Amino acid sequence: MGIALINVKTCEAYEPGGVKVKLLPTPKPTINADISNIYSSSSQVIPVFLQGTCDNSDTSITDFPLIAQTGLSFICDVNFSSLSSEEDITPETLKAAVDKGFALSPSSFKLTLDNYPGHDTTIVNTNGFNVVNAPSGEKVLRITMRGDSETGVASMLWNYIFDSGLPKDNVPNHISMAFDKHVLLSAEGLPFDESPNKVNTKGWIFPSQDNKIVGKATFYDWDQCQTEFLHRSKISLIDGAKPSNTMEIDIPTWSTYISPWDSKNEYNIEHASFDEVKGVNTQLPGGYLTPTIQWNLRKDGFPTAEMVAKRFGRVVNIFNKTVDTQPKVQATAQKTSQGENFVLSSSEQNVLQRPITLQTLFKAEKPQLLMATMGSESYGSQQPIDLKFSFDAPTSQKVTLWESVDQGDFKQVQTYDLSDSSESGATKQASLPPINQTGKHTLRFKLTDSNDLESNSIDSIVTIDQRELKTQNSVIYQYNPWDKSSNILTVTDRDGNPVKDDQVIVNGEVDTKKVGVYPLTFTYDGMVTHNEVKVLETKSSLDVQDIVLTVGDSLDISKGFLSATDNAGNPLKFDKVSVLGADKVDTHKVGDYSLTYSLKPISPIEKVVHVHVKSGALTLSSLPSIDFNNIILNGSSQTSKPKIEDISLNLRDRRGLSDGWDLQASYLKGASLGGGMTLSLAPTSDQGKVAAVSLNGSAQNIDVLEKADVNKPDTNIILNPTIDVPAHVTPNSYTATIVWNLQEVPAS
């Protein structure tokens, strides 16, 4: 017969808040088919199965369920399904057997803590057995071991269980043995703990630099034990007993702890009571585990759990005395009559599970409104009202100004930040919204603060006069002129009288050449409005061409126009175009002239058209024939006159010069009148020097102009021709050809 003792191989099973366990399983024991052989040989090992998750790298232990873990307890499940016995096993009988075995041989239950040599813990003397139903329907006898005496881990199954002969059907499928972490508490605190009265380790599970405690459980085969009688005997180890196996156990523990400290170093006003963190010699006021600070509401506002956890949640490593920034610290708030308490804690495994309470003391005082005056006795209906006020708010981080008009509802005006001010009082300015209705009005002011407290109120009287300034936005096209009157609608003085636009001051610039939006500020007698001028891209165009004239031509200004469009790109006719400079063009004189074509006021586009007046010819109008009256011979000399009066020549001078001219007349050679008759001319002319001539074969001057007048290009010469007929002429029809010779004469 033997005690079911095993070796286990490294593996892990873990649940949040529980224990990490390393195991060393051995190959599954070989059991003879004959169940009776279990009891016949003291060298035989009872089959034991551990429940949990195994390191499958060792295929020899794949049949082993491994150690599992729940809560803070170490669980060992032992399978008894292959046993047969004659009587039932109960929690009471098992408890009695365990207590008896421990009383006889406590040294059989050893737990050695490698981290802390010399520290042994007893976890037997059971006080809690019960049978529970496992999820699979099996019966599980669960034993919780407590730390009541000296040392050891209960890892043996007593002779009472295996020799009792209990019926197989009544034996629990598993026995679950566990020990509470209570067994590892430090009763007096550890030597290296320098905290006051060793409060960081006294009464707490041992800390470890690698956050685990390594334990060893020693197991003995039954042949290393001895009994006083066959059944239900006392059990002890034989002299020189050698353990068959050792179980290694890793129990998670802590290396850091929460020690509140102000990371902004404003409330750390006391000298540190011990060398807790390297290079830090300050701590929060109050007790080490009960820090208490007088909270500054003005500077820091109301404390919140998130703020306190971030600012004060310092985590200290007990071994190297440094601050660990990795663990997360939470805070929960508890209001008190004097302020608020914040419980700092952390769920991180390596942090000591000891919440620390940080007490913040504060008392909020109501703000006091001391004075509220306006900058003027009267304002326009559109004019903001300027207010100057003073107050005292010693515990407020912010204050908000409220206004009520004529006992109406209070409306928020502005909030002022006081957190950077060391003074409890302040004087501030505010711009109140305009009051549209003229007359006297009562304004009431009050303050509220960041502590949700309200101040007293102060009343003031203000008069709204008839000043008015109304303006609007305007739109112009690129290159068009802008005038402020296009934005101004109405301006009146305090008595309601109209005011000219030139009394309004405009601040801002409008670049009419550049597309864009230009903000402008209009001001009159304290009233201010804000509007804008939008300059749009223009599609206006004007195409023109030069004009060429000959001296004496008439000027047609439409000849210089080709096409035009307005700002929107719509076509325009010539009647929308204005032309400047036409009166300066002298078409009687050679020269170059300029005309300005403009689309104003539609568009400011202007174009220049050049008029070129060029020199023309000096011409004489043709005179096809002169018909004279017939003569009836009567033996006397007679004179014949033309059948029509005012026979004339028209001379046109388009040279545009001051040079003169000379008009001559003669018979065409061989084409004189004949018959002894004489053709005489007695010309008259509206300009030039005329001469009466009797035509012959030589050219004779009939009109000479020494210097031409460009403003008189046309000359009309009345010839007044007559024919002297001798008394004795042969009756016949006579014809002559006159040659008119017009030639230029340089001006003298």
C-alpha cells in the first residue's frame, strides 16, 4: 500500500486574480488489471490524474489531466474511479483522517519558499470539506487547506482513504485539495521594508522581484511510511525516509505598490518619512497611508477620479525604489462633508492589492459681484454696450457673467478663466448685445462659477437713443468703381435726423481690379456694422478698329466699333458705347487724331481708336458743254450769251494743304471758235484772284489762289462767258474746245 505521490513537469494554468502553477508530471503509473493488487504491494503507486492543460511537448504525459486553478487556490484533483471500497467516504471522516495524519507526522507536509529561505507555512488542519457536482456530473470532494500551524503542503492521500474498503460507487470521482494564499502572509513585515511600522509588507503576501513565489511540495511513497495498526493507523515517516517526488509551485505575487504623490509637485509639502523613491525627499501631508491635502479649487478646479488617478497614482517598486509607470491606477470618488476622498487601486497583478485613500479637503465660496458700470449713458439701437465689472471669487476656477434686460430671463454673456490668477478678485470688461428698443432699460447682472455657485446681482440703467446705421453687402464687377454709398442704407443721429453718407467712416480696402471678397467696417458715432464687397470677374469686352479718312470726308464714329459685351458676357449694340474726341477731329486737315470708346457706366473698359486723315487731290468738276443762244445776222456786230445763266466750274481742294492753285483756260489747239468770233470769260469766284480773258491758243489765268484755306476746300467759279459775233460772219454752227488747266502753286 502506498501514498499517491507524484512528480510534475512544468506547465501553467491561469485565471484572472488566481495563481500561476508550474508542474512536473511523470509518466502515467502502470496498474495491474487486478484491483486487489493495489492493496497487496506496498511498492504499488496509486493512479493519480492531474486535471488542467499540459505541455504537449512531452508525449509521455498526454493522458494526464493537469493541475487546474480557481480563484486564489491551488487545486489538485485526484481520480479514484479505479478504486473499490466497502464504505462511503464523507467530509467528516476525511477531515478526521487528515488531522490524524498531520498530528502524527507534520514534517510530511512541507512547503519551502525559495524566495524567502527559512519561511515555512502550514496549511493543513482542515476546516472546510464539501462534496460538489462537477460539470461532467462527477462527484468532487473539495478540501480547502488553511494556514494554522507550521509548514508544509498537504499532498498525501491517507491510508484511511485507501484501506477503508469503501464501495467504488460511493467514492467521489475526484478529491480537490487547495491552499489559500493566506498561508504566505508576512506576519511581522520583511527586514528590508523601510516604511513606517513596515506597513508595506506586514500582513501581506511576500513580494518578489520577478512577481512570483516558488514553492516545493515533497511527496513520499507508502513504503517510506509506517503505521501503528493495520487500518486507520497513525502515519509517520520511517527513519531515513527518502522523498519519491517533489512538486514545484509558482504563486504570483507583487513587487510594486501604490504610494500617492503629486506628479506636479505642488501638494508634496512634507519631508519624506523614509527613503521610498531614489532622489525624492517629499511626500503628501497627512499619514503615510492616509494622505490628506487642502485642495486649491481656484487653481485646480473640482478634482475628478480620472484627474486624481493620473496625477497622484504613483506606483513604487519596493526592491529598486523607482517609479513604475507601466501599471494603470484607478480612482473612485467618495464625497465627504469636508471635500472628497479618492480610493486609489490597481488591478495589475504585480501591484500590491492594497487600496490607498487620498483625502482632499476644500470648501467652495460664492463669488461676489462688487461693481458693474457701463461706458456711456446712452447707446444706439445697434450698438453693443460696453460693461466694466469687478468681483471676488476666491475658490472659483472660472466665472460666467449673466445679463437680464428689464427683468427678463438671464442670458449668458461671457466666461472668464481665473485658474492662472493668484488674486481672489478681478476687474473684467464685457461687450453686451445691443438693445433694439429705444428708451430707458434696466440691466441686471450676476455671476456663476465653476462650483455651480451664484453671486449677488447688480442693476444698472441704460438709455437707447435713435442712432441708427444700416448697411448691406454689395456686388460689383471687376474694374468697376466702388462707392461706399452702395453699402450704406440708412444713417440717423441721436435725434433720428438723417445723416449724409460722407459722415460714415469706412475701414477696409476694396481692390476693384482683383476678384475677391473684401470685408469692411462702417462706423458712425459709436455704432459699428460689418459688411463686405464682392468683386466678381467681368466678362465685359470692347473691340474697335482705326478709321482712315481723306481730307474733306465726314467722320462716322460707328466705323470704329466692331463688338462689345456687358459684364455678364451679353452682346451690346453701338448705342451703348460712348465716344470722346470726335469734336477734335478736323477732316479738312491732314493729320492723326484719337477717339476714346467707352462702355461706362456698364463697364469701365475704354479703347482708343486712331483716325488718320490723309491728303486728297486737287480736282475740278467737268463742264461738258456751254450752249449759246443763236444769232440772226443783221449786218451789225452782236453778242451771244449762254442759254442758261451761272455757268460755273467747281474746284475741290482735298490736299489739306496751304499751297495755292492756278486755274487757266485756252483753246484746244486747232479747235478755236473761228469766224472772227471772240469767246470772252468774265469770271467771279468765292476765293482767289480772277481775271477776265478772251480765249486764244495760249493758257490764261482766270482764277489764282496764292494760299489755300483748308477750311474752304471748295471753290465755285462763275465763268460769265460771252461770244462777240462780227457783223459779217458766215452763217453756220460754230464749235470750240476749251482746255481748263488747274495746277498747284506753292504757298507764298
